[in-house]
Amino acid sequence: MAKNTICLWYDKDAEAAARFYSETFPDSAVLAVHRAPSDYPAGKEGDVLTVEFTVAGVACLGLNGGSAFKHNEAFSFQIATDDQDETDRYWDAIVSNGGQESACGWCKDKWGVSWQITPRVLTEALAAGGDEAKRAFEAMMHMRKLDVAAIEAARRG
């Protein structure tokens, strides 16, 4: 296990979530599945307790801890995309697999984990500052899934 690992709490679906992430994002994989050595408050001996996985190169641990805690937008994965096809592919994979759309490039997967699917053109525009950043930001504020062509047009004025 990596020295610094993000631990994500799931009810009972850590393995399913990890497998979905590994099939959806490059440089992602399920590394290990660990079963409970005995009964615990949220499960029984032999149930999947933890899953070691990576999401776009980031080390994660899925913990099947039960229903006591829920994910919220205070934590999200931000996935940088190079073009509209990549933006569409990730967004559509999350939303069409029981997830839901939100605003400004955010969506939530069916396990409640929040994702920001963010084209690099937006982060570049914001980094440029000034009127270009303001136009790109204002365009983004009216979007759900981000539209690369509309952001590029806003950058140009």
C-alpha cells in the first residue's frame, strides 16, 4: 500500500466501485481485495472488507464500513480531459451507470462519490487570468457537462 492513500467509505460496494473506476479511467486498477477475518458491525466473516485500487494513478482504499457515513461534495476526484470526446466518455460513463449530473462539470457516481470532469482548456483559461478567465468562467457557470467548444469560444471573446 502507498504511504498516502485516500480511503473511501462504502456501504457494501467497494469492490464494484473499484472495478468500475478501473474499467473507466486509464492508469486505474484493482490491486487487492481483502476479506474480513471475522464478523464486524457492517458485515460477516468472509465479506469484502477493503479493496486496494488506483484511480488515474491515485492510490485508494475502499472500505465497506456500512451505512453510517455518506459521500458528499466536500471530496471529489478531478479528472483533467484533453478534448470533448474524453470529457463525454468519462461524464457519460459515470452518469449512465446510475450516477447523476450536477453543475459546472460536476457529477456523482452511483455510490455517491463526486467527480469533476474538467477539460484542460478551462483550467488554462482560468490560469490566463483577466478577461479571458472571466469569459470562460462565466460560460462554465451555465453548463452541466462542460462544453470544450463553448469554453474555447468564450476564451476568444
